[in-house]
Amino acid sequence: MQQKLLGQLTRSSSHVQRETDEQSFVPFVLRRTPDSVCRIETFPPFFTFSPRDDAAVDLRTSGFRSLKGSADSVSLHTKKARNWLCKMTMKIEGLFSAIGLLLLLLLLSRSHLATSQEVEDESEFSYEEGSPNGPQRWGEIREEWAICNNGDMQSPIDLLHERVKVLPGLGRLRRSYRAANATLKNRGHDIMLEWPEEAGRIHIDGTDYELKQCHWHSPSEHSINGKRFALELHMVHQSADERVAVVGIMYKIGRPDSFLTELMEYIEEIAGNKEEERVVGFVDPRHIKIGSRKYYRYMGSLTTPPCTQGVVWTISEKIRTVSKDQVSLLREAVHDDAENNARPLQPLNGREIQFYTPRLRKNDEIFHP
């Protein structure tokens, strides 16, 4: 960052001793030496400066009559003038430091936002095993996606009963949703329903997570005791400090899902017209049925790039139903010619899988076959 100096020294024989050169003004720069002595140094008539090295002031020299020295380096001998210039230097340097810090914070904030949310355009990666941009290579596509390959808390995982720790103390999942305007978007590999307005929240461990969007994967990304299901819905929430919590619901083939039934007309329009998004109007997330208070809880990641870790996962124990036509339409609507959009299972790496149940009797069965 550079800018021209506007400061000028009035030059006369009584101010700056110089025998030649009849110009009336000399540009200057103010420097503060390590021993805190302030100096004014003149330069050729046109120059720029870097705030990291110099501090400049727009100085009118009226009142500063005790200047002497050469035209190349002028020392301030008036104590009042020197102190004033030193204070000005500190203020200007402080201003540049504050601006630099603000820009750095904004950059870090934008960077965090970029990595704590799933990518909007999914065309850069695929779900095709063995392809150059397939799941095993996601971490090589972009530098900020590296954790997809080298992370130790990645999702999805197999919710194997031998690893589960029953914790009734987790408490019920506290949900508080409401109807709000929503938009359907084709992100390239899935259909996402986004609520740009406030649509409610969930409350986990003292933190509120606002509902941002939901989307579907087929087959299900998570599995239970090694078994995957026909479909999985992810309800993505974000806290004020940009932490992510996802509620997952899995479905098997059976009766149509009532929430998807509400959206079928709009999904069909996206599928038929190859539109990228469609305004739906008011959609009530309370119409997404979970059907059970029991759930699995573990710490994982986003299942699509950038694969950000630290995501709080809550997976409903209840397997709901969806029709074959509904699953097929969700796949056809994105036009990516892929048979699925489910990431392969990831290593658990010693993570704890917790399970909440309101009450656990001796003969209760908490795992699906």
C-alpha cells in the first residue's frame, strides 16, 4: 500500500539552508529513529512511501521556525514541534496497524466461513470411485480440501453397536422450528432446500444452532451395523460462532415421505427444466418427521468438500420410509448421470459413538439389523 506525500516544507534561507534551487516547497517524510528522535527528511519533488517503513504527515511549517541542517536531512530542535510530530507519527502508525489488523480479521473470517460451509458448486468433485476427482482424491483438488484425505474425524461412519456407549444423560434433542421462505437449489450432485430467513434452531450442550438448509444423499451415507439404507436427509445447522451441527435421518423404501411429497412439484420442475434453483415459498421444517427420541451422537465432519471437522452429528435411530419414485427423482433432478451421491464410510479412529434413549429396559433393542 503506497500513497503520495502531501506534506511540504517551506524553504527559505532562515529555515533550510540551501544555496541553489529556487523552488518554494520541498516534499518531506518524517522518520522516528530507534532512540525516538524525530527527523524530517526531504526527497526529490515526487515520491511515495510505505507505511511499514515511514510515517508521513501533512505539515504546514508555520510556527516551526527552529529548523536547521541540510536539504537532505533536517533535524527538529524545537521540543514542542518534535513532540507534536512524534505524536502524529504514532497516531498514523497506529491507524495503519489498525487497518491492517482489521483486514487480517476480515480475511480470516472469510476464510473460516468458506471452510465451515459445504461448497455451493459441486461440479469440481464426483462420487465415482477411482476417478481423478472421486472421493479418494477430494483432498488433492484444492489445498483447502486437504483434510478430506488426511483428517482423523471424517464422516460418514458405520454406527456399529459394539462401539456405541449408551448415555441417557445426553437428553432429548431440543428442536424449535418454524415456517420460513425457502429455495430449492441444484448444487451439482444433490438437491438442497435452503432457508435464507430464520427457520428455527436446535439446542445442543448450551449452544443454539440455526437451521440453514437440508439436502439428500442416496444411498444413505451413514450405516448401522454395516447396513446402508435407500436415502439420508441432512439438516444442516450453524451456531453464531460458525460451528456446525447436522441432524441425519435415514429412510428405507416404503410409503412416500410426506415432507418430500410437499416438494415433489418443485423438484420435478428443476428436473424437467434443468434449472439451478427454484423459489418454493414458505416451507415448515417441522414437517420433517423424525419419529423417535432415540439418536446417535458423535463428532465428525462435513461429508462433502471442504470436509470441515468438528461437526456435531445427531443421527435418528428411527428408519423412516420413502418411495422409490421419490429417491429416483432426487437423483434425476441433478443431471449428473451418477448412480449415487454418498461418500464412502470413513475410519472411526477411536472416536466415541454415543446413544441417547429416554429409558433403557433390560430387553430393549436399540440397534437395527
